[in-house]
Amino acid sequence: MKEKVISISYFEFEAFDELSAGDALLVQKARDVAKNAWAPYSGFKVGAAVKLKNGEVVTGNNQENAAYPSGLCAERVALFAANANFPDSPVHTIALTALNKNGLVREPVKPCGACLQAIVETETRFGKPIRLILDGKDKILLVNGVKHLLPLSFGKDALLT
């Protein structure tokens, strides 16, 4: 048996104003759309803003349901809307934020497993990594590709073995 180590890489910003103007605008759009999330059960409002290669920005927020599995996360709402309306334009960046009863969450919000898998599929679809901006009150993380969050992801290659 051999032990192997997987390391990930990300950038950490201590303040919103450290972001580039384009990234700050995308995070602000995610923050704005989070306010409109339908989260009457958890009170955890998530917003996502997806910037496409063609410059379009598509937003989404979480939509809860009393039957929890019937709801949908903000990332998938935004990604699916982007892919449905601009099927030939690759996703360049996705910004993700969350609000709770105290406002912006302290730690950067991270995608759930289902959303990570949807991001993997979108990267596979267009053959390029997606930048992820994970927003929080105390810090903001920038990850260049979902492989840094889900290094042993399930993809199309697994279906061929």
C-alpha cells in the first residue's frame, strides 16, 4: 500500500476591495440575487452569478421546497439557465455567496457535492476549467477549476473503464 497526497491550490482575499473590478461585480450580482432566494425552511439564502465567455452574466438562487430533495441549489439554477440560454458559450467564472439571519456568512460558502458534480460536467462540456469565487464576510477564495475542490471527481472517463 502507498499513501498518496493530493494538494489543492487557491487564492485568498481578505477583503472585497482586493478583487478585480470584474470579479467584484460578479460577486455583487451573486449577493444581490441571494436576497431573493426562496429559503423559508433553512433561512440560508444562496446566490450564484455565472459569467460566460461571451460576456453574458446569468444569475440564480436556491429554491427550497418542503420536500427538501425537490429544491435546487443556486449554482445549479444559474449553470442550467446559462447552458439552456447560451448553449455554445463556455462558463468562465461562477461567484457564489450566502446570507443567513445575520447577513453575509462569515466563511466562504462552498458548493455541495451535487453542485460540484454539475460544475465538473460543465467543465467537461466545454473542455476548460471554471474559475470559482467563494464569497464570505471574513475572506473570499478564488479557485481555478473544480478539480481543486473535488480532485477525485467522477467524470466521463469513469464510464469508459
